[in-house]
Amino acid sequence: MNKAIKTKNQISQALIELLNNKPLDLITIKELAKKAEISRTAFYNNFNNLDDVLKYIYQRAHKQIFKEKYSQLEYVYSDEHILDKNSKLLLVLIKWNLIELIAKYNTEIVLSYTQHYKNKFIREHAFYFISYYHGSLFNICTYWISNGKQES
């Protein structure tokens, strides 16, 4: 693992740990750098702000679960899988009202894959398709996880 990825992972893990106890807007870069055992310079070499760290965490989780499988449409319907696998992170984000930020990242990620679809309608109307389908599914999955996955 190269040094930049290792540093990003340290920062990510530290942020998740800090979010267990305090909201994002009260976490400072100095505090995060100390928790991650890196310098502030190292933080800024990898990220611009805390929102970028959250985006990185979500994108990394997404890639680990789906690993380039978006070439087939059925994988678009698997939001519940990524949310279930990362339910601890999701619960922390819900706790501090950051879920809308993650929903936005989810839409951006899925939209980036729609250019590879063979279905012309989906490619041409990707934003509407993703917003309608993923928005609903994302909300359902969020509700399911925040209620302890009782319907499983």
C-alpha cells in the first residue's frame, strides 16, 4: 500500500472514530490529524476539507463492494448491499444529519457509471433515472438500517 493511500485510510478511520462522539462541524483538522497520527500538512496533501474525507470514505466503501461491476444494470439495484455492509458508518452519519451528503455522493458515483450502459434511454436520462430510483431506495435502506434492520 502506497503512503498516500495509507495516510488517507488513517485519516478516514480517525474521522469515523471522532464522528462516534461529536458532529462533523465540531471536528477540527488539527484534532483529526492528531487522532490519525499525521501532520496537518499530510492532511492537506490528501484532502481539502472534512467533506472530502467523507466523500473518500464513501467512494472507497462503494468500490470495495462493487469492484467495477456497474457494467451490468442489475448492480445499480444493489444500494442496499453497500448500505448494509457499511451500516455503522451510516448510523454515525444519520446521527449527525450527514446522510444527505452521502446520498449526493451515491448519486454522483452511480451517474458516473451510466455512461457505460447499453440502454440508450438510461444513458440519455441518467440523472432522472438515478434520482428517482436511487433516491427512493437510498431512503428505504437508510430507514431500514436506522431502525435496526428489523425487517430482515
